[in-house]
Amino acid sequence: MADYNTYRTAQGVGTRRAVVDEGLRAYMNKVYGLMAVGMGVTAVAAYGISAAAVTPDGQLTGLGAAIYTSPLRWVIMFAPLLMVFAFGAAINRLSVSAATGIFYAFAALMGLSISSIFLVYTGVSIVQTFLVTAIAFAGLSLWGYTTKKDISGWGSFLIMGLIGLIVASIVNIFMQSPAMQFAISLIGVLIFAGLTAYDTQNIKNTYLQMAGSDADFIGKSAIMGALRLYLDFLNLFMFLLQFMGNRE
């Protein structure tokens, strides 16, 4: 009887573990799927806006002059950052469908913000950098997902580094120092490489902690996870582009 009870208990634990594993796979697939669609929206928006911003002979159109040379460019530059903070603060009051729509709207706004890369860098170098970023991101995220090492301690150092990076980037907008820009790009690659692994493990652990919660909460958590990985990928791409991109 004791052996039977032990077997039945082990069987129940195994069943629950299988359910959690299946739920985790579905959850991570949703996170990566949302992120991938967001990146697609950004790419289409960036390319479409850049194409509309110049004439066939390479001159800026009225739209191009407005978003690249007028004071409006400062609004476009900082609007995504403000939207991220507002989205994070409002996520609990939104439905899953509304939060998803806002995430895609943010991705489109980010496309507008970075659309100038198609005017600055060659298309070939942009594609090459994107592929390198995708390979690096996949490796880092896979490591963060599968490693048994607890890397939660990285969080405070990475966040402090990120804050310093943002401050330095804003300062260099006015200083225009090539040496400082090189240092910012190098540190940026390292920080977002670390954040990719850290965020992936954190997203996985968050699901394991909230497994069994209502679908609405899990859906919103997946969107926020997708947003974090989206930002990791995009920033890693932008910093690598400064090293690998060939200018027009």
C-alpha cells in the first residue's frame, strides 16, 4: 500500500510538472511570437516612412524635412521612451487585446523613430547586422532560458548600466563626440547582451511563479515579456549597426 501511494504521488507530481512544462512552452512561444510581430511592424514602418521621406533623386520631402530636420524630431526621438513608461504604468487597467494593440502601436512609433537608418546606412549592411543580431539574440536568449545558473543578481548592475547609458547618450546628442559614441556603442552591446539572457530567465521564472493564475494576468505578462525582449533585440541591433553599418 505504501508503495502504491508513493507511486500515485509521484505520478501526480509528474502530471503537474508536465502541465507546467506545456504551459511554459506555450507562454514562451506567445512571448516570442508577439516580439517577432512587433519587430515586423517596426521594420515595415521604418522602411515605409524612410521611403516616403525622400524623393527619387535623394532630396527630403515635406514629410522628411518635418521628421528629420524640424523640432518635431526631438518629439519623435523621446516619444517611445515616454510611451514605454506610460504603458508599464497602465498595463493592469487594460484588457489583453488593448495592451496588444498598444504594443503594436509602440512598435510602429519605434519604426518612425529609427527610420533614418535607411537614409544613413546601406540596405545590405542593415540586413547583415539584423542577421548577426538575430543569431546573437537567439543564442543569448536560449542560454538564459536553459542555464541552471541563477543570474537574477545581474539585474541591479544591468539596470544601473542602462541608466548611465541613457544619460551618456543624451549628453552626447549635444557633445557629438566620436570617442564617446564609440564607448557608448560598445557598452550598449554588452549591456543588452546581458539583458537578453537576464530578461529571458526572468520571464521564464515569472511564469513558473504565476502558473495557475487567470488567463488575463498571464496574457498581460506575456505582452510585457515580449516588450522587454523586443527592446533588448532592437537596442542590440542599433548598437551593432554603429559598428557594422556601411554609410550611404
